[in-house]
Amino acid sequence: MMEFAAWMAEQPQQVKDEAQGRVDAALGRAEFYARGGVLDGFCLCSDCCFNDDPFFSPTMFEEFVWPYLSQLIAGYRELGFYVIKHTDGNIMPILEALVAAGPHAVDSLDPQGGVDLAEVKRRVGRRVCLIGNVSCAVLDTGSDEEVVASVRYALRHGMPGGGYFHQQLHIHRHGLEAVRADAGGVAAGGRLRLKCRRPLVAPQPARSGQPCRLFGGPMK
């Protein structure tokens, strides 16, 4: 990270040229995949944030990351792919920029990074599908009551109006008990029925009122 920060300061154009080359290469591969018809979309998994703050200031993010991220997402969408932008950590200082880059969904809405799903839903919930916000730390080491509280908080603030995909932040750690991994079902009383209009990824369009575990917001 220190070497990369120095590179950005000393040779900013070289950094941008490298980013552009990687975008071009990724879109070239995506064209190949589109012809094969074997993918629904991409999850862009490069983290952008620490728990305290983003890796870069909002100004630097908009200069060095946003132009290439938005170009990549636009290219994927033009080819007919869905796009999820993942990052752990505190995304709040760059939330609007992430959404403006144009992904169908943003993941993982990290509560360990101070991300409040209620605030995210209020600010951008009508523009992008939201994924996550159940704390992995709580699933690993919290009490049953803390697990249920984390799950219910995410459901209470994520569900209204649709456009929310309920899940933990990322992978379960090895050895996590199955009952903890299925905390969503426990918190919801064992069975959760959600109304969904437009699924994020599904073999066939879901009809209104069908039970649905995966659903998205307005997508174009």
C-alpha cells in the first residue's frame, strides 16, 4: 500500500495508464464470455476501504479509481452483464461515488466499518440494490442474542421497498456452526417470505408475491 501510494504521488499518469490497460483487458475478456453465454455477471471484489476510512481520500478516489471503475461497469452492462461492487470497510465517505459508478448492487455494507444500513438505504436505496450488513464477527464470536439482533436490524432496515439481498459480510470462517450460519432463518422465526418484483439474478423473472431469497432494486 505504501509503495502504491508513492507511485500515485510520483507518477500519477502511469497509474492511470495502468488502470486503463486493465479495464481494456477486462472488457476484452468480457466480450469473449458474452459470446459464450455462460455468465450472468461480475462481482468486482477489490476492497476500497479500511474499517476507519477509504484507502484514498474522496478526491483521490474520484481521480484514480472512479473513472476506470465506472468505465468497467458501463462496459459490462453494455454487454448484458449484472455487476456487483464489493468492498468491506467504511464506504460512507465514498458511498455516492460508488453508486454513481453504476453497479446494479453494492456489497457488503460492513457494520464493522461503521456502515449503518438504515442510513445507506435512506441515501441510495432507490438507486441500487444493497447486499449484506450482517456482521461476520458477531456470527463467529457473538452470543445468539447478538446474532439475532444483527440479522433483524439488517432485515428491518433493508427490506422496506425491496432492493435488498440479505447476507453476512463475506465468507464464513472455518468451523462456524451451521445453526449460526443459518441465523437469518432463526431471526425470522424459521421461515421468511419476501415479496419481490425484479430479481437480481434468476433463471426466470419472479412474479410479484413469490417467495424470494434474492431480489434487486430498479435495474435497467
